[in-house]
Amino acid sequence: NSLSVVCRQLGFEVAENFGFLEPDESHRELENELDIVLDNFDCSSAAAGTAGCTYSLEHDCTREENVFINCGAAADSITNVTGLFKLSPRDSRGVLVIEKLTDDMESYGGVCDDGFTDDTAAALCAHFGWGAGRKGPSQLLRNGTSFVSTNLRCDTPTGQCQDDTYPTSSNSSAYMCEPQELAAVYCFNETMDYRVELLRGTVNNAKQFSVSIVMSYFKEGELFGLHHDRDRRGIAVTACGTTLAGVRISGTGGRYVIAGRLLAPRVCADQCIRFTVHGRSLYTHCFQTEEY
């Protein structure tokens, strides 16, 4: 955040806390010595340093709006993320489960999904060389393993990560994870990382078409969004630049059947239909004569 950027410029790692300078007697001398020089200071889009920060040299602030911050080192920051954690493929959809070395450094245990977010997933994927990442659906612990870490959180701008040791006693005040609550991610190098395989495409004399595909996906809940999106923001089908109305989507587990009706030949002679997912061109299918 903006305050952490200021602290890093001063040689610290993070802003531990901040507040407003209370106008009591102990601050009067300080208030009289200092001028208010910046307003609307914002570094939320700054990747490093103060490049990308915005501010105003004019202000309408009062002394009660003077800001103070405490800067310090990030508590228990993990200095060797790729040395302690690993991302292991779980299935053909691209899900990667997160595991961490045990204290004896001889084996790996699971990372509980408590507190795990898309931001942490993105930062974690970046540590392993990916361009981006998102939280995936929680998975089941491998046989013979147990949880060793929980509450993993990473700061996206700095890449710094922290976690908590998983409690060993069920009497702990920390929430205990079930075996199926192993944290997982999707890592990718594009905004969307779908892969499509055609199973079958047909069209009849009434211009009704049906296309069966297998589509990988990276985001938990994406399947639900695709065939419960009434406005078809998820997936759309176009022909001759026109979005086809009445398209139906069915299927589970990444296998979809997309059905609808082509435009009349007098409107569109093109026998190709084009699929887009969330605005991104995904796949084009052209019907052949033998498919009629």
C-alpha cells in the first residue's frame, strides 16, 4: 500500500501501522514546525519505489489530518519461498497443490487453505516464474502427509510471504483444516489460459448446430459461471460479427456442449461460428458439408 512504499523508501520493509496525529499539547510544537505539503498521496499502483505514485501539492487538510506511520521489518518473512514450498500438478486441468518442507527438511506437508486468497496465489506463482495466478479449488492431502503450514499470505507488490506453523493439537485456538482443505493454485502466463479440444461438431438442415468441446479452466467457480450466466458474459458465439441469440450451454467437468441456430444464409452465408470466453477469442469452428 501507499504507506509501505514510503517505508521502503526509508530503508524499511513494511508499514506496521498508521494513524492521524492527535492535536494535543505534546504535538503543538511539532505541528507549528511542519507544513502540510502533500494531499491525496496514492501508491496503490506503484510496483517499486515511488514511481507510479500520485499526489496533489494543493490541499484542504487540517492539522487533525496529519498522518504518522511506524515502519519496521516484516515479521517472520519467508526469505526462500521456492526453497521451502513446491507446487505439484494435481490433475490435467492445471491445478497445482501447495506443499511446504517439514521442519526436518526431509519431506513435504500440506498448506491449509485458511486465509488463502487470489493475491497470495498470484504472488506465489510469480516466485515460481509464472506471469500470473489465481486461487484454485482446495484439494485432498496426499496419503501419508499432514498439514505443516496455514494462513499463508503474500504481498503482491513486494512478493514477501508469511505463514503460520500448523497447530499440532486439536485444542489449539487456531482452526483445524480437514484433509480436503489443501491450498491449490492455477498459474498461467496469459490473462486467460484456456485450452480447447474439439470432440464433435454437427449442423442439420434447419441450421441447428451442436459443438462438443473439452475446455481446461483455471478458476474455481468458472464452470458454474459458464452455464449459469444468463447474459452470456462467460461464453458467446458469433457468426458474421453478430452474437447468436438462444445459445445453450450444458456439460460438467470441462466437457461442454454448445448448441444453437445459425443465421439464415441471406443474412450470413459464412458457415463458421466463433467462440469467445469473457471477451477473449477462444475457438472457431467451420461446419463441413458432411456435417449437414
